[in-house]
Amino acid sequence: MTGWSTQMRPVVFGEVLYDIFPDGTEVLGGAPFNVAWHLQGLGLAPLFVSRVGHDRLGDRILHAMDQWEMDTSAVFQDPDHRTGQVQVSLENGQPDFDIVPDVAYDHVMPDMVNHLYDHPAYGTLYHGSLISRLPDSAQTLSVLRQSAPSIFVDINLRAPWWNRAQLAELLQDINWIKLNDNELATLSDCRIDNNQSIEKTARGMLEHYGWQAAIVTRGSEGAMLVNPEETRQIAPVEVGRLVDTVGAGDGFSAVWLAGLLREWPDEVKLQRAVEFASAICRLRGAISQDEEFYRHYRYLWTL
């Protein structure tokens, strides 16, 4: 494990919470937190920006970050709102999420990040779509986006926490986007039933918004990358012993970010992201606290 770095550091903004499973197991979660955790495990020293409550779960989150040697300087405690929770149910290995509203991560205030990008070490901003569900954190996201040198958006459509007007704004002025095939169909209002329709729809949106790349994840069908020059498809990597698919997409996003920082070719980023996402499916929950899990990939990819 490495500590904080003087290299260009990704900024990850969004929710941190506990996923509560049917058997009562409490597992650290939240897509942006998962991404930040993976990046730290891979030695890339992210700055995670969020908020937790002054409560038992908030204290556990900060302790876990300390133990993982993550930078907690931008995780603020909220005396008025509790730490986020999600009730997770599983059916045939597929997760369903009941996301508790109006929690601490919904109230990251703009003045907490006004001067963050004055620091020259902070680079690409990663965020999802859930963090903009309430006004406080939505305004803070706007502040960060205005200053970030580049932006990677991960779409997560969790009913009822999104609307088209809000998402249309998030799609503007960004560099990279990741979404699954169902989310692509929803955002485009297009029928998607094969590779050709996915490519056509993604390319139409890419050209409209001016993105550098659109990444469409397709579960058991692998993933597709569309950029201005080409389209690449990657087959899935065999999972083997499936435990659950919680957080597989977050693992994918973390490796894509790692590849951006390390300037891997697109085909290498895509292959490694799919490989890592498959490995996450062999875990309970979205992250691992085993350093060896990450050390394997750091060695394999010379991170």
C-alpha cells in the first residue's frame, strides 16, 4: 500500500454509505467511494470528497479510510444528517437497491470545495449521477466541474433519484462517460437490441455532446468503447465463482481512471477494466480489504 502521492491525483466526488444486506451484513459502499477505494488499492492516491454523519457508521467509514491509508481531508462530518445507507436485496445474484434519502452526502456544501482545484496536484474529476439528487451537493458538483481539467461521469439511474433535465446538464462539457446498455436506451429514447444499435446510439450521443469516449458496459456481453475514431468491443472475462455483481461497474470505472492517469491505450484500458470488474464479482460486496487482491493487479499492470 502506498500513501498519498505528489503525482497528479484523481478527485472522486460522491456518496459513501453502507450497503445493508438481507442477512444484516453491513458492507462499505457507494459507487464513488468504491472507485476511490480501488484507486487507493492500486496505488493512485485519490482525493475523495464526500460527507458522513456524526454517528457510528460515519466513524466506521473514517476509520476504514485511515486503515486503507486514504486521504480523509475532504470527507466532512455532518451534525444534522446521518451517514448514508442502502438496503440491498439480491435475486439470482442481481442486486436491487433501496437508497435512503436526505443523508450526509447530500449536503456537501460549495464552500467546502471552492479552492480545491487551486492545488496543482488534483486532476481528473470522477462523479456519478446520484450525487446531484439534492440541491446542496448538486451545487457543489457544479463548482467542482467548473474547475476540473477533465471529467469522467458514471451514469447510475436509480429511481426516483434522477430526471432528464438534470441528466442533460450532466452530459454537457465532459470528457468520458460510462453507462450500461439499459441506461443508454433510457437516455437516448432509442430501442437497443444488438451491437449495431448500441454503437449507432452511442456514437450519435458522442458526436452531439463532443465526448472523447463513451463506454457502454453490457454485463455478460462485455463492453463497448466508442470514440471519434473507432468502436471497440471486448468480450467478458469468465467470472468463475460468482458471489454477486455489486460494484462490478465501479471496479471497471476505477481501472479506466487508472488507465487515463497512466496513459494506457484505449484497448488496454478496456481489457483491464473488464478483467477487474469480473474479479469484483467473486467478492461479497464492491471492495476488498485484502491488499494482495490489489497488489496482484499492480504487479500485473506495473502500477
